[in-house]
Amino acid sequence: TTPAPVLTVNGIEVIYNHVILVLKGVSLQLAEGQIAAILGGNGAGKTTTLRAISNLLKGERGEVTKGSIELRGERIENLTPADLVKRGVVQVMEGRHCFAHLTIEENLLTGAYTRTDKGEIAANLEKVYTYFPRLKTRRTSQAAYTSGGEQQMCAIGRALMANPSVVLLDEPSMGLAPQIVEEVFEIVKDLNQKEKVSFLIAEQNTNMALRYANYGYIMESGRIVMDGKADDLRNNEDVKEFYLGMG
Ligand code: ATP
């Protein structure tokens, strides 16, 4: 049996610049303690879906015009991104977005901005380092001089400094060598299993995402066109033909 949903997205529509309808009624669920993947090609609407959940559309001149979003049964569409972080929902943006001129450790500490207890922050930092030993060895390096994989790890580590229960992860594989992508996904799996963090992951790399997710949603032109348990999707002939080569 599937655990209760931590996140429920109900028929949302998103419009950019008042006229461009990009999400045309998207519904999905993330079960507590699980990993769900949103799959599909460039421009399908994966990033927009994550930004709708974390209320980050305003800066892009986008808005949710229909539908609802719930966190453990409570409506959250009107909460600010900062309120969402306090409630344990954080987003890791596509393209990593580390502060290039800060060290890895300084970058991680910026993720604790909603917290004040110094002891807890220090303990959290040590915890991040146990999951990302590479970040520990690079702690005093300027982010600009670390590898793409290390920067992706830094972005995830920074999100973890807010002590989230739900992480929205946008295209973690982007620009990374397959072996590094695998290393990142292994850490995600570890965090999911040991820390009980739920992950909603937008990915073009269908094959990799379905190896790690429990459940998958396939998007095309702003709609979910197929969904199912990850293992079923991996063995589905249409998915194999149209999506497994991607990424
Ligand atoms: P990608 O992997 O390229 O990020 P995606 O599946 O995440 O693809 P979105 O970034 O959500 O797709 O984009 C969905 C559609 O919305 C695309 O057609 C895109 O051009 C459009 N779009 C995205 N951002 C804006 C914006 N700020 N203003 C207008 N249209 C936008």
C-alpha cells in the first residue's frame, strides 16, 4: 500500500504573462517518504510544475489560475517561498545556482538562513558532510572552482540545511557525466531512506530517474500523459520507445 500523500497537486493551470497557457490541468501526488519523478522533454512543463508548488512563478511573470496545491492536506498556494521553507518544502533549482564566489561551506550555510540555533546548524552541516563526503573535502574551495557534480551536490546540500521534509529537485542530471549523475542519485536514495526526505524530481533522463523513483509522471505540452509505478513505466513498450533514449 502507498503511504498518504505529502503533496497533492489538483488540476493546476499556469499562465505566463497573462496570456501563455503552459500547464493545462496538471494533477499529481507525492507519497510521504517516497521519490516521484516528473518526466518529459524540453518545454513539457516540468520546471513550471515545481515552481508552481514552491510559489516561485511570480518572478517569471507566471501564476496559477486554476486548481489547488496541498501539503499534508493543507492548502499552500498562498504561502510565500520563505513560509514553504519553514514548513519543510525546499526547491533545488535547475542549473545548480551556487554562489560562485563563496566557498562550499559558505554556500551550505546560506541554506540555514531561516534557522537561528547555532548548535543545530553545526550539527546539520556535519550531517550534510556525511552524505556528501566530497563536499567536506572541498569545504574551503570557492564554488566557482569545483566540478559540476560538486556544484550540484552543493545545491542539494544547501537545500538540506533548511531541514526539509520535501525536496523539489529540478533536473539534477543536467550537464553531468553519467557516472556523476548516478553518484548524485545514490545520495538522494540514501537521504530518502535514512532521513525520510520525500523527493519530487523533474528529469529528462527518464532511464536514470525511473531507476530511483517509486512513481513516475510523464508530461507533454503541459499535461500529464501517463503515470504509473516506476517499474511498470520502465517496462512499458511506449515508454521504452519514446522516452528511455532521452536524457
Ligand atoms: P526544461 O527541461 O527545458 O526546463 P520543462 O519541462 O521544465 O523544460 P518549462 O520550463 O516548465 O518546461 O516550460 C514549459 C513551457 O513554458 C515552455 O514552452 C516554455 O517556453 C514556457 N515558459 C517557461 N517559462 C516562461 C516564462 N517565464 N514566460 C513565458 N513562457 C515560459
